[in-house]
Amino acid sequence: MSKTFSGTARGFGGDITVTISAEDGKLLGICAEGPLETPEIGEKALELLPKAILAAGGTQVDAVSGATVTSTATLQAAEDAMEKAGMISASGPVRMKPGTYTGEGIGYNRYEPIRVRVTVSETAIESVQIDNADTLRETKPIFIPAAKQITERIVARRNLTVDAITGATASCSGIKTAARGAVIKALEAGGSDPSAIRAFCKTDEKSGKTVHISRDIVIAGMGGAGCAAAMSAIEACRALKLNLSVLAIDSAGKYGGTAAVCGEPFAVNAPEHGRHYGYPECDRESIKHDWYDLFTRGQCKEELLDLFFDESGKTIDWLSFEHGFQLHTPLSGFGSSSPWKVKYSYICDFNLESGREYPPDFRAGERAVTVGEYFNRFVGDFTALGGEYMLETECYELLYDKKERRVLGVKARGADGTEYIIHAKRVILAGGGFGGSKEMEIKHLSNDYYPLRGYWPLYGMAQNKGQMLASAIAQGAATYNIGMVPCVHFTLPDGHIDHFPSYERDRFVTFTHNRDIWSANDLPGILGTRKFNMQVGMDGRRHYNEGGLFEFWKCGPYYYGIVGSDYVDQVAEKGIGGAEGEYAKACVGFEGGYPCNRPAPEVYEALEKAIEAGFVFKGETAGELAEKLGMPADALADEIAKYSRFCENGVDEDFGKQKSLLIPCTLRGPYYAVRCRALAYSTIAALDIDTNINVLDTNGNVMVGLYACGNDSGGVLYAPDDAYARYGGVALGWAFTSGRLAGTNAVKSLAKS
């Protein structure tokens, strides 16, 4: 009779458990579960690897491309289960040749591996160092502290599977992969059996402790909204001479969140900033009319929009003159439809204003580093006044008295497994929305106007999983426009290849200081995302002008860029059109690309490799392609014929695409479809609030002591059937402004009680 056995290992997002059934040493069945692995990437490994292991009868199978950490953990967990079943022996004795060994792993940036040096004794890891930290293409303010933490933990615990630092999961995974490779070399040099690596791959035991804490005000989140709420709360305590305790908590290993990696806060007329730097006010009534009457068509909460307009300028002054943020004189938003100068960009080295005097201690560097320093000072000001914060601690449940309709505190969990019961009189939700939760996106995003329901890949950090929002909703909190589209600015192909070499260019990427590169690896993505092609949703239909601004979200989280062999042949023979000296990119602002007008005969091989990677599909006819994509064949065929006619006539009768972009690209098969992502910063709508930033319940009553700011309440500014605003920096402006108001209001309400 067969028996079941389970093994567990640490994956990309959390524990992966593999369960096998075996009889007389033979593997009969296997399944893998990892609910916190990345959708579409880690999930793919969890699906494919068990099949491969079962077919092979063991774990000597290849990792799934692009999911190295999930694959490694799945194989480790399978070996753990097989060891329990008696199918394989326990890990062999550890014998390493003492010395220093190197390894490589891909982190957040796929163009350059993280190189690690590991020094070992005969039986232990003695040190782990990043070999190329100074030149690495990772986002430095996130990577540097995370790298320090993760390498110290590997050495302290003599374990390669320590938990990643939340907010820097990809970078940590690259470091762990590199360190594992180095240790394997040391084991091989010492003559150890390959199974000896398992001695360094044990799942850490979690603390079973429960700790009770009491604080007056707790802020759940330390992004832009949470840091602003914490700072304003502690300032209000001192201004009112109140001896109140303020505690801010974040699940990441670094404060700042997405606010530290985006560009500019929105504000209407910062009075002191305007006087100091000498620029005119913008027309408040004009932008109010455009926003309320034209953009949201009266569907936002007017009283909250007025509050935002009235207070946002004061927030800019507060950040600039009290907390050291260097903010540019305001610029207009995105596109010709947003002429109002309301976008106060973070100043760094690429946008320094000539003639402006800066503080003697201000050092303008690359944007992420400079903005990271702004937040270091911000949080430093908070702690200097007596504020406290906890990192790598996740708030996950709201404590609330439904009968009294008042908040009681929160439950939180530390990275070591410690449970915290935090009793508090006021709780401010500032978790950045729920873009990191596939389950919440499927549950709450709406298909009423566009096909939005589903997982939206995020640009950067994904620690905003929305647990506190889910808990508040379960306790009766009302929502406002929670089903609207996330904040989407970028698009990328839904995969990549690493088949061709990459070449450095004679320019640097503005935001990162990385030397830009180009490669034929980017050709499939360019064919999918460029504005010249035809883009369709899962229904096989076009939904927007591909040459428009941020329009691709209208197909939902994913869309398909369609090209025919007529255009592929043209790219092979003449290259991708564009100005001489320019590079075509899959996404403006990101690294990579391919020289315009350079013949690209590699395009055929690149497309075949992308098909193998699973993000490009090929059909001899439109019908065959549609069948592979799971969409109606007649719809796709009709759309291809119609779009070809539009290109021939120079007029897009459906969406008004510019004539210059109507380049014939679908005249004959075989046809290719490149699956692409609408890449979101975050969701931007969740709970309903009043003008005190208090959360309202489903009956319109205040949930006493509960506040929601930033993307946890941003839906009050929008309409349910349209996208994120194009005025520029609205989410960040709302985060800082609503956070500042929430912190102050929480203290004032306690002063009255």
C-alpha cells in the first residue's frame, strides 16, 4: 500500500511543501504547494516540476527558466519527502576544501548577475560578500541594506535558505542562488557527495512567542503615506504637549515603499514653495473643473477632492521646509490634456534647477539613492521626537469592537515568527493597497467596464498584500471604487530570453546611472509592446489606440501584440524603424533595446526562443494563432483584416491611431503574438473615508479610531470606470497629504477624548 510523505523548503515568497506518494521505493504521485510564490512565474514551476520529477522518478531534472529559487526549493522539498520515504539517503557528510569560492545569481535586474564570494572552512560557511556591489544594476537603496541583512543571516545560521528580506525578495533570491553555487563548488572541491548541499538548506524554525504591546497610535505601513502619518502624529503630540506613543510598522526591510522609487508628488499651489522659488499659481478652479466634471464626471467624492486641493500645497511646504525634501518647481502632467503645473518632482542629479541654492549638505545622486536619503532624514526626524518603528513585521489583522464601533489595535507577525498583539487607541492604515495579493485582485477588481479582474504584475515591490484592508472590510468597512484599474504606467513583455549577448552603450540610464545596453534578446518584447503594432485582448479584439498614453490597461492585466511575417521579414532585412542613433525599447525608461534601422536577422531565432520560453505564440493562420491563445478565431481574423485595411488607407476608423503609426504589420502569416503585461505600481482604491481620513462602515458611520490613507483610500478621488489620473504624481501626492492629515487628526481626536 502506498504512503504519503511531505517535505518543506523556503521558496521565493514563502514555504513550499511537496507531498509524494510512494510504495516499495517507487514514486507514484507528487504535488507541490506554494501559495506565496509569484503568480505566472513561481506558480509555473510548481505546476511543471512535479510532472518532471514523476516522469524522471527523481529530482535530477532541470529548473524552470525564470523561476530558479522556486525550482530549487521545490526540488529540496521533494528530496526531503523522498528521504522520509526511504527513497534516497540522508545528505552526505560535509567536506569542503577551505577557501573562497564565487557564484552568480540573477536578482531584480536580469541584465547583470549578482556575484558573490563565499569563504568556507571544512564544514561551515564563514563569510558571504557581494563581489560587484558598486557596479551592480540592482536598485541600490533597496539592495544595499537587504544584501547586508541576508548575507549576515546566511553566515550566522550557516543556512542558504534563510528568509528573503520583504521588499527585496528578487535581490535576496539572487544572492542566495549565487551563494549556493559557491558552496556547491566548495563541496565538489572537498570531494563531498552532491547531496551534502542539503545540510545547508534547512528550513528555519519560527519563534513560537506571543508578545503584547500597548501604544496610543499605530501606523500599519511605512511608505509615503505611513511615514507622513507617523511624522505628523509625533509632531502633533509635541505641539499639543501630549505624552502619546507612536509606533510605525512595515513588513519590508526598508521604509519608503513605492514612494521611494517613483517620481513626484502632486499638489495644487504650495504657498511657501511658490514664494520662495518664484513661480505663479496654477488655476485651481480650472483643474477642479477638469478633474471633477470631465475626468470623474462627478463620481469622485467632491469634499475629499477639495480637501486634497486645499491641503496638498501645505504638504509640499511641510516636506520641503521642515523635513529636507528637495522638490522641483512644478511641472505639467502627462500629455497635452494636462497642462496644469502640479507635479513637484523629487530633485536628484538629472533634474537640478540652475540658479537654485541647495543646502550645504545636499548631495544630488541617482534618483533612488537621493530619494532614499530624503526618507532617511524623514524617519530620522520621527525617531528624534520619540517615534518608534518596526521593520520586517507584518500587520495582518485589525482588532475592532463592532458593538462599540471603535478600534482596539492590530495583530502583527515578525520575520522570526513572533506574534505581536498590539493594543492601540488609534490605527492608521497605510499599507499601499493590495497589488501584492492575487486573491484580493481577483476578488475586488471589477469587470463591469473593462476586464480588470485578475493578477496585475507589479513594478518593483509587492509587500502591499492588503491583509489589513481585508480585515477592515471583514469588520464592516465600506469601500469606494475598489474595483477600478490599478495605477498603470508601464508595459513589458511577459517573459524574456537570455540567448544572445548584451552590449553596453555610450549612455547611462537617467534614473539608475547604469550604463544602458542593447541586445537581440529584446526583439520579441519590442515587437509586442511598440506602438506600431496591433494589440488585442483575450477576446481577439482591439480596445484602444496603441499610440495613446497608458491605454494598454484596457485589455486587462495582459494583452497580445500581433505581427505578421511581413513585418518580421522587414525587421530582419531593414531593422526596426526610427531615428538614426536611437534605440527601440520594449519599455521607455527601462534598460535594454535594439538599434533602430539595424538589420536584425536574429529576429527569427529570437522569436523561436521566446516561443520556447512561453511568452510568444505562432500560428500559420489567424485561426491557428487564436486557437493557441484561447480566443475566438473569427474575432482575431476579422481584427487582423480590418487593421491591415486601416494601415493601407492611413485611417484608423475605430480608435484614431496616428497615421504615422499605421505601419502594415499583419499582411500575411505565419503570425506571432507576444504576450505583454500592463505593469502596475499598485492598486489605488480600497476603503471609504470622510474628510477626517476616518474609515466609514457600510452604514456610513465612522469606525472610531480607524484611518486609511494613501492607496488604502485613494479611490475617493476617482471614477469606477476610468484609469489613474494623468495630472502627474497623484498617488504620491495623496499618500503624503492624506498621511499627514491622518496623523494629525488621530492625535487631535485623542486630545479631545
